[in-house]
Amino acid sequence: MIGTVIGAVTGLLIAPRAGRETRQLLKKSAEALPELAEDLTTSVQIQADRLSESALKRWDGTLVRLKEAIATGIEATQRARQATGEADVAAPPEVHPSIRDRVR
């Protein structure tokens, strides 16, 4: 949109027209700028919302996979310790309670 405005203004300034006609065209273009800026703002906001939504969905999925991987790692460690006869060690306190609960 901005490129269109810049192109239009440049075309108006370069095109062979009478000064009065050029000024009228520039005035009309200038009057259209607030609406154009509003349209651009709306478009940018819509795109930002879509990107934000998409990023949140991906983050949620990543977080779920990470929690599952940690829980699987804890389970595998406990099974390995049991197989070698080492004492069963509880999950460290920094592990989220929901993960500790899944391991037990």
C-alpha cells in the first residue's frame, strides 16, 4: 500500500500536467492518506494476531512434547537404576509436579 502511494505521488510529480491540476491530484492523494494508513494499520494488526496465535499453538505443542520427553527420560532412568539394583531416586524437586506424578 505504501509503495502504491509513493508510486502515485512520484507519477504525479513527473507526469506533464499543469501545476494547478497536479496540486489538485496531490491534495486528493493527501486526503486519502488517513484512510490508507488506517487500512494498513488494520492489515498489520490482523497479521500480527495471526502470527501470535500461530506461535502460541506451536509453543503449546512444543511444551507438551518437552514435558513428555522429560517424563520419559525420568522413567527410563528409574528403570535402568532398578535393573542395576541402585536405589530408586525420586524426581528432583525442580521437575513440575504433574511430571513427577506421571513417573510414579
